[in-house]
Amino acid sequence: MKEFQCGSLVPGCQWQTRHAEEAEVMRRAVEHMRETHGETVIRETMVEAIRSRVTNHRENA
């Protein structure tokens, strides 16, 4: 399971997402950046910043 916590990029933001596929986490994160943080243009540097903060999430057993 992959996870992105927006607060790791935008201090104070509590939004997070998880999905089995990194591509879906990235899609959701980009959508969130547009809708919540007003990013109208998502540059490659933003994509790289998001991707570098996607982590593996382990479910509690």
C-alpha cells in the first residue's frame, strides 16, 4: 500500500491518501493540489516533490 501525506509537502495540511498503486496515489495527490491548494499548473518539479514523499504504508495486523 502506498501513501501520501500532503502535510509533508504543504505544512499544516492534514489530507492524506492511500492506494495499492503509486500511480493512483499520484493522481489523487495532483487533484488535491489543484482543488485544495489552488495549483493551476502542476510542473514536473511538483510531481517529483510529490513522488519523493510517497511512502510504503503497512496496515496494522
